[in-house]
Amino acid sequence: METIKMQLQENKPFPNNKLPVVLYKKALDEIFKQNDYSGEAVLSFLEKHDYSNGWINGILSEHHFHSIAHEVLACISGSARVQLGGPESKIITFTQGDVVFLPAGTAHKKMDSTEDFIIVGAYPNGDSYDMRYGEISEYDKVKENIIQVPKPELDPVTGQSFLKD
């Protein structure tokens, strides 16, 4: 499994975070072997690492972020190009088997996808999340919120200490 850390810069009105985005390429394929996993199986796996309050769906086609929770997304079907960090920022290809950790404040947007694109989402310790769309009038408040969100204790994929180097 290849692990890619990406440090995104503040992109006002999208604050992003000092914690890096972490992309785990083909992590689910290694965990479940032979691509044999369902949304429910992935939700159960993430819950073992204290990521819960999960759902199965897709990614919005507009820039958004969560200011009170980190988020982990796992692609269980298809693929998509996803922009991270707001307009004019990094675009990744998110494919079946990939998992991505998005720190609180990290803007993300689906640019395009295959028709069968489905992801699982969950939050450390089952945290509640908010939906923010980069409203400039909320900028100071969301930056305050983001600072209050603690680093997760466990890595969503390995279950070890998060960002242990």
C-alpha cells in the first residue's frame, strides 16, 4: 500500500488544516483481498479503528468541508477525480480500494466520476460533522472550530497511532 501525505495551504475562504491529507492507495484491496468488500464491511472495519457515524454515498460536486470533525473516505466502487483544498488546488484520482483522511477544514469536491462511484465516510470517535461551503462570513468561526478538533488517536487504515513517524 502506498501512503501519500499532502500538505494543503490555506485557500481563503477554505481554511484547510496544518495536518496533512493522507491518501492510502489500494488500502482496501490489501485489507480485504481480491476486492471482496461491501460498504457495510468497510464501515465495520473503520469502526474497529474508532471511525464511526458512517454513511455510504458519494462526494458533493461543490467545494465543501467540515469544521468540527476530521473525515475518512473509502472508495468501494468506481473512481472519481476529486479536488482537495479549494479552487485551483490539487486534484487526485480516487479509485476503488483507496482511502483518504481529510483533516477538519479540508475542502473537497468531486470534479467527475464513473457512474458506479460509491464511497464510505466516517469520523474519528463518531464525531458529528457540519457542512461548510466556504462562506467568507463564517471564515473566522470555522478557523476557531478547526483549531479545537484534536488529532485522531488511531490511523483509520492501520489502527496504529495516527501520523506516527
